[in-house]
Amino acid sequence: MLKLKKVVVIGPESTGKSTLSEALATMLNTHFVPEYARRYINDLNRPYTEDDLLEIAKGQMKTEDEAAAISENLLICDTDLNVIKVWSEHKYGNCNKWILEEIARRNYDLYLLTAIDIPWLDDPQREHPEPAMREYFYKIYLDIVEQSGIKWIDIKGSHAERLQTALKAIKTLL
């Protein structure tokens, strides 16, 4: 039996992560882990807090573990805990120790870093549409993938170009 390969789609807000994750899972006939924060925040009747980020992180990992248990050779993850770390540090100036420990414990095989070369789409959960902030967050995620020691690919261009670049990288991984 082959070892399960985990691919993480990571990047700033409104860069097509969810769209790409779903498309990849469909085309490759595998499971994907949706972004848990979206569902969690939709169910809140208030703005999220720093404590909510820990709950979101735990929910993301639980969802990922459940999907990994039923996946055969490939799992697509629409985000990982690095995204929660980045938001926590940006908004609150720190990050919960459990999240940091879990980041160190988790293993992934490929990062797909989504570029900011597509238009911003408004969404009530998105916070930083300014071009300078999109660039700021992209550089943070770029540093994360470069320092991770994990193979990563820059994903840019049209939806079709992004999908083809990601598919090629995943096929090489498999």
C-alpha cells in the first residue's frame, strides 16, 4: 500500500484556494479537506476572537484526520495550520502553543502556493482587500513554504493555468 500523500493549498485570502482544492479533488478522484474556519465563522453570531482560532485549528485537524482515514493515496488540504498561525500573529500578536506544536507535528508532501494575480472577490469573512496587504500576506506564505523543507510550487495565472500547474506537480509527487 502506498503512503498517503498530503497536498496543502496555501496562500492569502481570495486567491482561489478553495476553488483549486475542490477542482483537484474532483479531477484526481480523491478527498479534500475544506477550510474549517469558513464553516465555524459562518455559525458564529459574533466576530471571531483569539480563542476561536484554537477551536478552528482543532476542527481543521479533526476534519483532516477524518479525511485522511478514508483516503487511499492522496489528500488535498484547503489550508493548514500555518494559515491560522499567520492570522493569529497578525491580528493578536501571538499564536496558541497547541497550534505551533501541531504545525511541527504534522507532515505534508507538497505545498501549492496561490499567487495574488487574480482579482479580489468580496466575501464577509475576508478582511484585507488592499493590494499592499495581499502582497504582505503572500510574502509571509512564501517564506513559510520556502522554510518548510517541503516541495512547493507557485500557482498563478487563470483558473485553467492554475489547475494544470497543480495537476502536473501532484502527478510528479505521485
